Amino acid sequence: MSSPRGLKVVVIGATGNVGTSVVDALARESAVAEIVGVARRPSNPNPAQATFLTADAAHDDMNEIVRGADVVVHLAWLFQPTHRPQVTWTNNVLGAIRVFEAVADESVPALAYASSVAAYSPGPSGATVDESWPTHGWPTAAYPREKAYLERWLDAYETRHPSVRVVRMRPGFIFKRESATSQRRLFLGPLLPRRLVHPDRIPLAPLVDDLRVQVLHTEDAAAAYAAAVVKPVRGAFNLAASPPVDGAFLAQTFGARGVRVAPAIVRSAVAAGWHLHAIPASPGLFETVLQLPLMNCARARAELDWIPRHAPDEVLREFLLGLHDGAGLPTPPLISDTFANRVREFATGVGQRA
């Protein structure tokens, strides 16, 4: 039951890119009285806003963690180790299921889960899809397989537990300045020289057929989660800013010269880098990006009163400046860029660290 003063919200995965901003957004909601942040590794980034607990969703007692909550927001996710998908499956799928079951066991009224555009099946060319589009993912990478599996699992869960208000957020690519180092580490690896990455010094932009994505500022994603916590909504919500980003958009935004690159060249380069442990992103992840549909976000605007405040060019410029500056936050997932941390990336195995 909620406290007389307002809602108790438990945020699992509270110290990463989205989680830190969700805690900030919830702290600004007058309807929220208590926030409990949960992470696998000890952290206390904003003690004035939340109480932080250390727990691993894949192994620890989640019933105790969610007991007494009015809403549980589940964000915890491992992108690495990409060379050991059984590890990410244990954390991402089995860990999420343990959280979902704890929510039902403890009669928590509402659950908000971080799905993704990657859960969607390939979409029609030149058209957007709404939340009714099939969510079977793309089978060549762990990330879309895991997201699609949990979509199917939640379908059955909602039938078994109709009293739980389930919200599934399906955002595009989410960036902020403070996530830049983390995302460089997760997808690009330690060989990217940060001093050469600056929005005013990009000479070339790759023009790759079928490569276009929708992006979103983390603060805007967090605002949608906060709205879903306090509003009596349920179901799936697409989240993205307009317009979509492709090579032509990058060339125009950063004054770069567009250079056409065949998808096969990018595919081969990513595969070689991944197999050599030079980059952490798997070849299947690039294939996934080529298959992503463009999302229609009308439902979020109508039911969450949600309008993204940051345009894609602003989001990307802020992110690139964050890469250049080695930006981060004082949490284990978002630690800032240093020479010692890059050495540690090599020492623990690029694409293998859990």
C-alpha cells in the first residue's frame, strides 16, 4: 500500500544511464514520497534523493527488495560480456523474471519495465510502427533476443496477474553527456581516441543503406518513466525524438562530408574487431540496427503528456562532447574516462567483462 504522503518507488538498475536520470525525475514528482535505488555494485550517487541498496536481481532475494513498494521500475541490464551470452541471459532474462515474480508475490500494484525498439520485428520501409507491431526481435544478437523473450513472458504474466499494472517502455537509442564514457566502453571499446571525437571536428559521415535510428535524451526517457509511475496507464509506449538519424542527418548536423559505405564493409569490420577483442559490440548488433523499424510515438504524447525536450542534433552534440571530455558520474556503470580505466578494459577482456 502507498504511504499517506505518496508513492514508494523501487528502481532496479538505478545507477546506469537511464536509472540515474529516472531517480532524478522521480525526486521532482510530488506524488512520490520514497525512492529506493537498487544496483549490483555499491553506490550512493544522490543520497538526498533516494536510499540505495546493493542487490543482484539474478541471485538475491527480490521479494524483500520490492516488498511495500507501490511501483517497481526495472531497468537493470548487462550488455557485456558479448562473448558469453549465457551470462547476459542469466542477468537480463532470468533476473528480470525473478523481479517480475517478486512484484506479483508481494502484491506490488505496478511494474514499469525497460523494453526497447530492438524488441520489434523488422518494420515496413518508409513507414512508422505503433505499439501493436510484432515484438519478435532479430535473432542474430543477444540483446534483441532477450528483449523479445521478455515481451513474450510478460504477455503471459499479464494474463496470470491482471491486477498488476504493467508498463513496457520501448525507447530508441538513449544518450546523455554523462553516459558517453559508459557507452564508449560498452560498444566502441578502449581504442577510440577521445581527443579526436568532437562535434566540431568530424570530417566524414558514413552513408550506409538502411542505417537510420531514432535517438532520445536520457532526461526525456526518464520523464516518460516518471509519468508512467504517477499516471494510471498500462501497456507499451514507444519513445523517441524526431527526426530519425542517418548519415545524411549527421553530415548536415556536423558539417561533415557524406561518404557512401556498403553495409558489407561495416559488417566485416565489426565482425573482425569483435573476434579480435578490439571492440565489444557484436556483429549481430549491427545487423539488428539495420532491421529496426521507425516508431510512432503518438501514444506516449497522448497518454503520458510526453513531448521530448531535446532534439536529436542536440542529443548527439552533447553525447559527442561527453566522449571528448571523458564524462561520467560517480557510479560504477558511469565511471569517467581515465587512462587507468582504459587499461583495465584491456586487462579484463574487451567485450567480456560482466
